[in-house]
Amino acid sequence: MKINYKDIYKISPHHRFQWEKAQDCYVILFPEGMVKLNGGAGEVLKLVDGKNSVSSIIDELEKKFPDTPTLENDIVGMIEMALEKVWVEKVN
């Protein structure tokens, strides 16, 4: 799926994104189980809140991690994967 940078996404209704202290990472919880996220994926999904556009997520994370050269591609790739897995859905 092609991501438009103006698009806004949110966590899908049957999924919950949260910090899991026991796992020491962010996770996606859903009725069938749980997915442990790596640090980068957690940083992206933290900002997928139904308010931030893809562009604003990229801007925010580029400020937070200025020395990461492929950050934009990684963010878009993470959102594309989350869409494919139905962890997130488009708001607008």
C-alpha cells in the first residue's frame, strides 16, 4: 500500500499498543496474542495516535534521532507493515 505523507493513522480498534514492563518493550496486544516491537517500531507507533500525519511523525523522529540516515524510509516501511498486519488504520 502506498503511504501518503498527509495521511493520519491510528491503532486499530481490536489492537492495543502499550509499554510492557515485563517484556521491557512496546507491544501490540490483540485477542489472539501479542507482538513484541523493537525500539524503532515502538517509537513510530507511539506517534500513530489518530492526530499525527505521516509527515509529522517523520519530522518528530528526525528531530529525536538526527544521526539516522534512513529514518524516513524506515518510518514509512513500519507504517506500511502495520497497515498490512491491520495493527493500524487510516483516519482521514
